[in-house]
Amino acid sequence: MNQALAPIQSCTELLSRIYLMEVEAAEIASAAYPGQFVMVRTGWGHDPLLRRPLSIHRTNGGQIAFLFNVVGRGTEWLAHRRQGDFLDLLGPLGKGFSIHPDSHHLLLVAGGMGIAPLVFLAQGALANGHSVTLLLGARTASLLYPKALLPPEVELVLVTEDGSAGKRGQVSDLVPDFSPKASQIFACGPVPLYQAMATQNQVRERPIQVSLEARMGCGLGACYGCTIKTRGGLKQVCKDGPVFELRDILWQEVRV
Ligand SMILES: Cc1cc2nc3c(=O)[nH]c(=O)nc-3n(C[C@H](O)[C@H](O)[C@H](O)COP(=O)(O)OP(=O)(O)OC[C@H]3O[C@@H](n4cnc5c(N)ncnc54)[C@H](O)[C@@H]3O)c2cc1C
Ligand code: FES
């Protein structure tokens, strides 16, 4: 884990209130693997006091990118940073996704901002010779992550709740159709996506790696603010996760 003062290369509003930020952070980039996150200081001095966790969206040489939604004070501050400003980062942190070397085909399921860590996963998987199908869901077409920013080899299937692009419905609706030919399944999205997958007959028996979000105080395993209940006992999302097996989580107990 490294602490870095990273110069910002770019910060652009990609979709409404969703920003793509690229920073130069060579030590974090070289140590990071998909599903890990960085604790970002989102203000000067101690306001706000706590760093905010953001997934590593993708890497490019010594660069890492974040994809973030403006939801409050910290992310609002981040959205106003410009090229040449510096970001105080701590990372990479947590246990990310793990791809078995003998897996041929990977199914990635992204609900809304859940696309954030899955682009890095797709990038790594394709580089290692796996094939990738991405089920990408959003409320409406204007909130869909741009296809042009995905690796071209990804097989992309779009779903929108209002039917304005791709199939109409929830991204979870498509998982039973695509899971049989997948060697491994990975998902990132809101808790209702995971709760839906956990009740699907053909799906819930499979090992599925999901990335969980929790409010985090320290990101380092010290404050116990991110503790959740699993079949294996209490776990800290920042240290034992954020990636967990879907079937290990007691979904009725999760409040994030
Ligand atoms: C491991 C991990 C990776 C994450 N990766 C990303 C990412 O790549 N892109 C991204 O946009 N967001 C990501 N998040 C969520 C992000 O950390 C929060 O949106 C951010 O901390 C909000 O900070 P804020 O100061 O803007 O909002 P605050 O003022 O702190 O909160 C504003 C609102 O957002 C809600 N909120 C705050 N933090 C969280 C959280 N952790 N989970 C759910 N709701 C929250 C609050 O309940 C409140 O309603 C991640 C969270 C975790 C735990
Ligand atoms: S955020 Fe402090 S223990 Fe996880």
C-alpha cells in the first residue's frame, strides 16, 4: 500500500454527474489489481475528515483512472479538480477479483456505477486471453457507460429500465440466460442487484464474485466501520473485501 500525491491528468464529466478522472500514480498503478480501491482525500486539511473509497476504474502505464458519481460533499469537491491539481491517495487497498487461469469465458454484470471496477477487470482478463461478456445496465440510455471506452473485444449487452437502449428491464433479468456458458461470473452494482441474483435458481448455486460498498472510516481494517455479517462470521469490507462470494453474504442483514 502506498500513499501518493498524484497529479491529475484530466477530469471530465462523462455522463450527467458522473466524472472520469485520470491521475499519475505509478506505484499504485503497478501494484493494483482489479476490484481493489483507493482511499482519496477529498478536501484540503481535515474537511471532510474521512477519505472516500473509489474503485480503480482502469490503469494505463503509470496512470490510474477513477469513475465517480457526485453524491455528496467529497465527490463534489473531486469533480471540481482540474489538470495539474494534486490528489492525496492511499492504495491500492482490499482484496479484489480473482480470475482462475483455466477460465475461458467471463461474465461481468454491471448495474449503474457498478461498471467502475469492472472495466479494469475486463482489461486484465482480455490481456490474459480470457473472453468477456459484459451485461451493462442503467436507468436510461443517457446514463450508460460509453461503448467507445470499453476494450473493443468485450461482447457488450445493454439493458435499460425504460427500454431507451438495449433490452428493457433490470440487468439481473439477463444473468440466467448468459450464466450457463460462463466459466466465472463477476458482478458490481447496488445491493438489490445482488439480492435478485441470490434468488435466481440457475445462478445462486454458482460461485459469483461481487464487489460490496460500505461506508468506510479508515479503509485499513482499523475502525470496524465497514463490518458486515457473512456465513463465515463478521467481515470487514475494506480488508476482507470489497469482493466477496455472493453466497457467503447474508443479504437480509446487509445495510449499506
Ligand atoms: C470499496 C468501494 C469502492 C467504491 N468505488 C466507487 C467508485 O468507483 N465510484 C463511485 O462513484 N463511488 C464509489 N464508491 C462509493 C463512494 O465511496 C461514495 O459515493 C463516496 O464516499 C461518497 O462521498 P461524498 O462525500 O460525496 O458523499 P457523502 O456526503 O459522504 O454521502 C452522500 C450520500 O451518499 C451515500 N454514500 C456515501 N458513501 C457511500 C458508500 N460507500 N456506499 C453507499 N452509499 C454511500 C450517503 O449515504 C449519502 O446518502 C465506492 C465505495 C466503496 C466502499
Ligand atoms: S473502513 Fe475502517 S475497518 Fe473498514
